[in-house]
Amino acid sequence: MPDIIKEAEYIRNMVSNEMYDISPHANQRMNERNMSFEELEDIILNHQYKRAKDEGNNERYEFYTNTKDKIIVALGTEMILPVIVTVIKGGC
């Protein structure tokens, strides 16, 4: 079983070095929700996180704020770069 703390810190380290990918879906949602790269990175680097599963039972990391902003990140076993899957701003 993966170590959630080590994986989350790995994601944060990669994001702080701007070494991550953004899915087309996440990019579209960032544009629709007026979320900047700075906001995205701030949420990942400075806020809470948890491990969750999507509808397909794939593990994801959710980085989130008290204002319901959320960044969902995939980090598969064969992945080197974390992938931003989607962004949610204010619960939308």
C-alpha cells in the first residue's frame, strides 16, 4: 500500500518545481472557473489533502481549501509526473 504522506509530498515537490501535467479537462475547467496557475499551485502546496477514489475506482489525491476549492491529482504507479485531473472552485 502506498504511503500517502510520501506521495503527497512527492506531488508537492513536483508542483513546486513546475513539473506536472494538466489534463485537457482540467485546463478547460480552469478557464471556465477563472482559476490561475498560481491559485492551483497554492492549493496543492499550502492546503489540506486526502486520498480518494474516482468512479472507476482509481486512486486520486484531493488538495482542498476551506472555501471548497479543490484540485484533483492523479499519480499512478507508472507515472513520473503528477497529472491535474480537474479543478473545482467554490464547490462548482
